[in-house]
Amino acid sequence: MAAACTSRTRQMMGLLRILRNFSQNERLLSTSVLRHNVASDGPPKFTPPSKPVIIDKTQKEASLRRFLSPEFIPPRQRTNPVKFSIERKDMIQRRKVLNIPEFYAGSILAVTMTDPHVNGNMNRFIGICIQRSGKGLGATFILRNVVDGQGVEICYELYSPRMRKIEVLKLEKRLDDNLMYLRDALPEYSTFNFDMQPVHYEITGDVPVNLLKVKMRPKPWSKRWERPKFNIKGIHFDLCLTPEMMEHAQKWAEPWRPYDMLKEYDTSSLEEHIFKEVQENLRK
Amino acid sequence: MRLTLQALISHGRVGRRIGLGPESRINMLRNILTGLVRHERIETTRARADEVRFYAEKLLGYAKKGDTNEKSMKMADFWLTEKDLIPKLFKVLAVRFENQTGGCTRMARIPNRENLDRAAMAVLEYKGNPFPPLFPMKRVSELNLLNQLLKAYGEEKARMVSEKKDLRSLITVFVHFISCNKPVCAHSLRWKNHDKAF
């Protein structure tokens, strides 16, 4: 009993000392303020510390690369534009929390996602982005890599709440927008080391284009990539196809396609408008 | 053969299936469009007229961009099979519809074709053509007997209504005079009161 009393008094003395020193010891200021508040109203409100704002004064805004993520551009549909504006608001809100960098099909990304079946709850995957599809909040991208001789493709949703980090290890473009032909290419073109270090890239100027022409496995392929419908420039056709086969593939060329006004979708004015909106809201 | 639902369901698809296939469709529409640019008023089936309408307006849009625009020239070269119509497109039609954004064509439906197929027909024209109008303008003349009688009736009715109003105001003055039972001078009678009486 006496020991409890003495310990109690010791605690009180300690508290008194702390309280006396609170004006000098600013680290305890917050706790004392909180304790002061407990008496007045309910549980203390957590005010997060202000995030550091990095203003890069070395580059002028005009020289920075203008990039609008393709999922912001609404498709040509008979839906109310209100739906797209609401979706854009949600997308911008998510982007304020998670940094989604600029990347293209052909860039190498490392994605960290939460996974309940893993010990540390996080799951990291590195791969080359072969396709970016989907508009709005359901926008996805597919990463491809070859793990232990087995080709693996994972389709990630950009705005999924499970996404923790998206890092661009190497930012570059390829000759096509869609690199699905890597499935039929030699595996060396899809293997990337999991310990790869990020490569420095410029934020001004044009994105570097990799003019690599990929060598393919022998036919049959999953799709007939030589047909003009796919319009692929990144395959080395001379090594795998004869000129007769190339000519035969040209039978499926539709020469009226570029003149068909029904299939045109001019998004330049839309893009500018949306780009300004997104920049404004992200800065807020 | 891949039997997908995509091939069977056509929700939201644009562009009708005309002719033997996509190439045949474009060729047919090209011929009709060339005829339209040459004659400015043509008669075809309803489906073809509807398809050509879209392409006609888009072609005008390209023509408005100007002669020097490479893409416009390529488009005109592709769509007009008779090459003597290309200057007509750029110099006559584009100038005519300079200030209009849309609505440069008009489609009117016609009784079915007399053949065995009884196809639904339509007439497609560029507005501002020299021919007599498709839909006759309805002009209402005031010098008809019926219109004159109606006008007179209207005037008489208005006169009756104004007479009734004067009578009413007279009655209110009279009623007021009787109730007050004293000589009423003109200026004390406020015209506002005659509403309150009734």
C-alpha cells in the first residue's frame, strides 16, 4: 500500500515537473495541450502535420511535358457528360492520395499492392506495360514479365484501393500502343529483373522512343500480327515471314479506313479542356 | 468460327449494313454523294439517304477548312469520283454554307417506289439549291373571304367587351350614389373603388 502510494506520488511529481517544464520543452507541448482539451470536450482531434510541398523552381512550367492520362478522355457514347465529370472528380481525389505517374505502353513499372495472403501484406511486381485500356475509374494496365521461365501477365486497376505504390523504373515508348505480340515473341524481350533499379528520366522534352524490333517465335501465333488491322511496327517481319505471306496479309487491308468519317473521333478540344481542369484541381 | 455475342447484339453500333460488305457500302455511298454534289437534289432509298446525309455534312465540314488543307483535298479526292466536282465543292458549296455549322442538308420522304420491291424512298438535297422547294411554304393571305369575316368577328367581339366594361362602371357609380344617398361630385368618385363593388 505504501509502495503504491510512493509510486503514485512519484508519478505526480514527475507530471508536475513535466508541466513546469512544458513551456521550455516544446516537444511535450502537444501532449499537454491535448490533456488540456480532454477536460473541455471529447477525444482529441488529430491534426496531421502539413505535407512538404516541393516546388521545383529549376524548370519553368511551360517546358514541362504536357501529359494527360488516357483514361480521362471520355469515349464517344450516348451517356450524360455529368457522369464523366463526376468520375473525373473521384479520379482526381484518388490521385491526390496516390501518386500515379506518367507511363506508356512499353515502360517498365513496379507495382506494390496489398495482398491478404502474403506475410507482409504487400505484393510487389515488376513488368513491362503492354496495354493501357479502360476509361474512367476502371482504367487498367497489364504488366508482363517472365518468372522462372513462365510468362506472367497481371492486369492492375489504376484506381483500385489496393494499390499502394506505382513506380516507373524506366519511362519509354515503343513503336506501338499495344504490345500484346510480346506473348508470341522470344521470352528474352519480356524478362525483367525483379531487383531492377529505376533509371533516371527527364520531365521535359519528348519521351524516348525505343525503336526495338522484336524477334518472334515460329508461327502459329495467338493473333495474326502481320495483318494491317493491328498496324504493328515493332515486329521484325523480315526474319519470320516471306514476302508472299506479307502480300497475302495485305488482302485484309481496308484502304477506305482513313477516309471513313464515321470512325473519326477528334478529341483535341476535349483533351485541352480536361487537361486544364485536372491541373487546376490537382493543385488545390 | 468464333460465335460471340458481340456479333449478334448491336447495341450502340453506328453505321448501317448496306450492300455486299464494308467496301461495297463505302463505294455505294461514294457514288450517291458524288451524285448529290453534282445535282444537289437526288432520290434514293431512305436508308441510303440517311447514311449519305452524315457523310455529306462531314464532307462540307472538311471543304470549309479550305482548298489548301491537305487532308480536305485527300477527302474530296476520295469521296468525289468525278473529279470535276472538286472545285465545285470548294468554291460553290463551301462558300454557300460558310456561316452555318450544321443543317446543310434536307431529307424528305416520298411514296414507295413503283417497282416490285416497293422500297421506301427519300429525296436528299443541299439547302439553297435552285430547284422549287420540296415543302411548299404555307402563306396565309388576309384578303380571303374567311379571313376577312374572322377579322370582323374579332373586332366586333372586342367592341362588345369594351361596351360591357363601360356599362359595368356606370352601374357601380349608380349603386354607390344610391347607397351613400347624397349628391356625389365627380372628383370624389375614385375609379379604384369600382373594383371593390363587385
